[in-house]
Amino acid sequence: MAAIEDDDVSVILEEQREEIMAAKTLAEDHDLAFNLQMQEALAVSRAAHTSSPTLDFTAGEPEEGDGFDYTSLILEDIARVDQERRDREVGVQEMKRLKVDLDRRIHDQRFAKEIMNIPDADWSKDGDYFQKPYSLGASSSVVKVPPFSAIGFESFRVYCKGLVSEEMIGETRVTVGGVGVAICDSTDNLIWEVAKVLGADESKSPEIAELEAILRGLDEALTFDLGRVTFFIDDFKLFNYVTGRVEPRQSAVATLVNKVALLQKKFSYCQPSLLTRNDVKFVFKLARDAIVSQIKWPEETSKGKTFKETCVICYEGITVDKMFSVDGCFHRFCFSCMKQHVEVKLLGGKTATCPSDGCKSEVKMDCCAKFLDPKLVEVMIQRKKEGSINVSDKVYCPYPKCSELMAKAEVFEYTKQFFVATEQSPARKCMKCGLFFCMQCKVPWHYKDTCEDFSKSKRYQNAGDGMLKSLAQSKRWRQCIRCNNMVELAFGCYHITCRCGYEFCYTCGAEWKNKKATCACPIWNERNIIRETNVNRRR
């Protein structure tokens, strides 16, 4: 029926266009005839009254171009309406095609499950004849959705996110909003996504933006004729509104909550679910993309057309390729401001977070290579990794050109892929350079020698821990028996507390328990005491 109506509209528009063009042609013919008659009358009058002053009958007539061409305006409107109709028809056909593709996918998934459940005996006997082809039903030149579509019985997931943000457009600070929606199947395969700009009224508060996102998501689901959906929210307060546990105080919020409830009734199943922000990260980015589309503007340069946006820190117009987006919140700042911000945090020994007020999203170091020295980024990534691994669980590759830091558990799991007897052997494979080393001796792998035999050989003295222990013996360092960390006593008593928390005697290595020594060694030596006179002398 819709196709017939579109054809009727097309015929009507074409008839109107022909009638207007015919009327315009007729009007032009009448004007031409009138002008010819006036010129003939003027010529006769001049011949009869040669002494009379010349009369200009065209003086009061409007010159060509002074009048407004209403005919052209009407023709433009007809062309615009016709183009909108064509675009709408293309959109409808594209949506029908997407529905058929989705329905076919569901059919194939169900058919695959049926095949997997067929016993092997039956499959070997009748498997070649088992088939269930997908059919659209009645054949037609126009794409149609099957009458008994599987779409209405399958479960789908709708992720929604609405954002409101204060941004700079030129030198003006404005509040803009955006919506991100993603529709996925039951296994989280993406089917459809939308990034939509919110109007001025919709961008008044974060709650309104979030509800607009839910409404948009449910509308998109209804467009696909989905029957069973679960829509996800990352805001607990909003979740309570939608589930009816809390009554919203603002009338605008209450109105939108009621609209959500009305849309839910159009599905056979439609319920909200609460998720963390990390779980809706991809729709969060869609909402931010919608916001960014409002704050950037085109600018002509010598290299062609480019887009710029204003950094909210320095208020400068920066090309979009020089703007950094913080992973997690997607707030955007220019490279120069981010470089200063991150460097100050690193010099203070702190983790860099998003510069936006109230935002606690971490700035990941591996993303900072765009504006920081790559060597500094590598050092900071290594330092962060060292801080995340327990001291007693750290393992360093003994090869000088590698020295990769690893955790014992991860290098163990990695080695199991290449070494059969990993549980019984101290051999480990470096995750960076790929060379084997001994976990116990902390040296390159001594294939045929046992750890005891290798520790007595000269090769041990020239490799890895052998060199370290030789140096420690000459410097009178002590080694923590829990984490193998080397300790040097510069001053103070012989009670040592290692960075791993283990307490022991520096003289003999015996453990301290309950803050008491288990050995008879002296607690301190006079030469290790820092006296006040020495301190004053340093000052």
C-alpha cells in the first residue's frame, strides 16, 4: 500500500510540474505579445505626431529582474519534496533489507544449533539430506520481511548513553548534548548503532539526556520490529526511575520516564538492566562523537579544507588531528595542554587523570606517545608495571640486552606453551626476547647442568646472579630470603625490614618474629649511629 501511495505522489508531483511549466510558458507568450502590440502602437503614434515629444510607455514598467520569480520557487519546492520522497523510499527499502539480513542471521544460527545437536549416527546416515533453506515467502520485486519473522522471538540487547557537556565553540562556552545507541544480538554482535545530536531543550540536564538515549534506543528497536529486548543503563539513579522504585521530582524527567514505560509496552519483553560505565563504553564514544560534531567547524587552509575545535584549557582553535581524546571519558584536549598536564603529574610521582573538572578517568601511558617522547612513555609504562607486580613475584630476564620485567605466574603460563615439563623444571622462556633462562639461578638456561653443578662452575661467576652475589659478598650486602632483594646497610641498627615486608637480621639473616630477634646478634654498632654533631656538620 505504501508503494502505491508513493507512486501516486510521484504522478501528482509530475503533473503539477508540467502544469506550472505550461502556465509559465503561456505567461511568457502573453508578455511577449503585449510588448509587441505596445511597440506597434508607439510606432503609429510617432508617425502621426512627429512634433510631439517622445512618450516612454515603458518608464513605469518594472525592469527585468526587479520582480520575484514565484514560479521558480514553487518548482524548487516540488523538486525538494520529490527528492525527500525518494530518499524516504530508499531509507525504507534499506531498513527492510537490514531486517531481512538480521532475520536470515537468526535463522542460520538456529539451524547451526540444530545441526550441532544431531547425533553422529544420524548425521552420518542422513546428514547430506538435512537442510532448511531460508525463504522470504512470496516472491516479489520489493524486499519484504517474512510474515513469521524470527526477529520477534529472539532476544536483543540495547545499549544507551546520553551525555551533556560544556564545550567551547570559538570563544563561547555552550552546553551541548549527544546520544549513543547500539543494538546487539544475544551474543553482543553489533547490529545497528546511532550517534544523535540533542536539541537545546534536551541538553538541560544529564538525566534528560540519558532518558532521551533510552527513548531513542527503544525507537530504533521498534523500527527493526524486535520483540524481546533488554536495555542497559549505567546510572543507578536513572535505573531506579525506570524500574519505578523512585519517583522523579522534576516534571520533565517524570514525563520522559512515562514515555519509556509506554514504549516498553510495545514489546513482548522489555526490561532495563544496570551496567558499569566500562560495559557501555562503545555507546559512550558514540555520544561523545555526537557532541564533537557540534563543536568543530570547517576552515579553509593552503592544504585544503580542515576541521577545528576549541581546547577548553587554552581556548585555542586546534585542528582535530591535534586533539587528544582521553580513553574512558573521551574528553578532548589539545596535545600541548595534555603534554604539560601529564608531565607535571609524572614529575610529582602521580598517575595522570583527565584534566576535566570532576573526571577521574586515567590517562593511559601507551596512548600518550602522540604528544610525549616515546622513550619517556616506555619508561613510565615500565615503572607502572613494576608498581603493579608484587616484589616477591617479580622476574627479570637475565639477558643484558633484554631485562624484561615479568610476573612469575605469567611467565610460567607462557613457558607451558613451549616447554613440556614446566612444572618440574626451573626453565622459563622470556616473553620479550624468547630466550630461555633459569628461574632459580637467574641466569641464561644451563641445559645439561643442574642448578647445583652450575653454581659451582666458573660460568656462574660470570653470569646473572653469580656476578651479583660476587659483588654482594665483596660489598657485604645481604639478600632477603623471601624476595631475593639485595639490601645494603648504610646506617642504623641491624634490624632490616625489606620492601616485601620480611624482617630479618642483617648480620646473620635470621628472621625477626613479633618485632623480636630470633638470634643473639647485637642489634646495633656504634659506627652505624648517626650523631647530632654529624647532622649539624652536614647542614
